[in-house]
Amino acid sequence: MAEKIRVLIAEEDVNKKISEVAARINRDYEGRPVHLICILKGGAFFTCELAKRLTVPVSLDFMSVSSYGGGTESSGVVRIVKDLDEPLEGKDVLIVEDIIDSGRTLAYLIEILKQRGPKSIRLCTLLDKPERRVKKQVKVDYTCFSIPDEFVVGYGLDYDQKYRNLPYIGVVEF
Ligand code: IMP
Ligand code: MG
């Protein structure tokens, strides 16, 4: 299928915004180490770009989850495909996601991670589609961009595993 990608947010705008969000995180966590949890695969590009701009002490871990159920809607029952390597006990955890859509994945994940005794858990996302939110309790602490309900790719986000490597955010036009 020959889909087209229309640029929604240009590379320089994404990078500028990530720097702004990183500056906020540096202020908020001043003097405290932050433990970043990258949600694979989509969160990988954003996590790297964010981490490079942090001046507080950073540790990194990775987790991969998949949502049960078919179709385009996530079910909210999350299967851990790759668990974290490190314990969370006493850590200031910052979950780094590519996009929050219904919020089902994150709502479930936050409950799992809370049980591991972190000192705090905050959530940072590159993109948010607030119109799509089903789980209203999912509170996003750091958002780079709120976007309308369109299917986007690039900067880690995929369509059928393609386009993750685009250095900008684009809308898929079929
Ligand atoms: P949620 O549980 O509905 O919030 O699902 C969020 C997940 O759905 C994200 O981590 C993405 O993997 C995927 N997703 C949602 N919207 C998009 C999109 O526009 N492009 C690519 N993936 C998306
Ligand atoms: Mg994801």
C-alpha cells in the first residue's frame, strides 16, 4: 500500500520542544537522580533525545508491553514482553512514552509499577491525544505536544512497524 506521510511537526520544532521539557524536568528534579523508564519500542527515540538534555543524574531502564486484544483499540490488559532490569524501590521514576491515546496501557502499567515501591512516579510523553482519553485518571506530568485525533508516525511511532526512524512527526494519509 502506498500511503503518504504529511509533516505535522517538523524536526526542529520537535527538538526545540524536547529541550523545553527537559529544562522543566531539570528544574523539578534539581539535585535528585531521575530513573527513566523507556516504553519500547515507540519511546526509544524520544527517551534518547530527552536523556541527552537532562543535567540531573539519569539512570535508564527499558520495558516492553503489549496490549491484549486485536484491532486498533488497546484493551488495557497489558502483557509485559520485556520487564525492567532494575528494581524501583525508593527511586524517582519518570515513565517516558511516545503517545498517550486512550490511556489504557499507561493506567495498567502505572498500577503494576506502583507496587514495586518507587518514591515517586511521573509520566512524560512526546504526544498526547486528549480527545481519545478513556482513562481519565492518567495524569500526564510532561507533554511535548497535544495533537488532534489523527494517526501519526515518526520519532519512534510506527504504522505496521514502518516509519519509526522519521526525524519528524507525520500524519499517515491512505
Ligand atoms: P493507549 O493504551 O490507547 O493509550 O495506547 C497507546 C499506544 O497506542 C501507544 O503507545 C502507541 O503504541 C499506540 N498508538 C496510539 N495512537 C497512535 C498513533 O497515532 N500512531 C502510532 N501509534 C499509536
Ligand atoms: Mg507505545
